[in-house]
Amino acid sequence: MDLTPHTFHALFEQLGLPSTEADVQGFIAKNRPLPETVRLADAPWWTAAQAQFLREELLEDADWAEAVDQLNLALRD
């Protein structure tokens, strides 16, 4: 059973990315805006494993789906 809090910053940890406030804001600033025609999981900066995780969470409306949605919105214009 996954007891990890499913927060926005915890999503970065789950993806194996630095998760401090500065790191998260830096990631968003560096990668924004993600064009509306590109799905979040199809963005070029993800590894195959990260992209698969994002796809599965959204497809299954799983535990991390809300945080993934937050990330998607943060990367859009």
C-alpha cells in the first residue's frame, strides 16, 4: 500500500526529480509553456518510465492523478 502523500511536490519525488520549491518552480519555468497540442506525458523531457507513470495515473484516474493534473496546468500558458 502506497502511503506517500500525493502532493504536488511529492509528485516530483515520485518522478525522481528534485522537489524543493525552488526546484519545482525552476522546472516549470524551464519547460513552460507546453503547447496545448502536446499531452503532458508526451513532453520531450520525460524518461520513458516517467512518461508511462504519468499516462497510467491519468488513464486510471489513480492516486496521483490530481497532482499530475496540477502539473499539467502549471506547464500550460
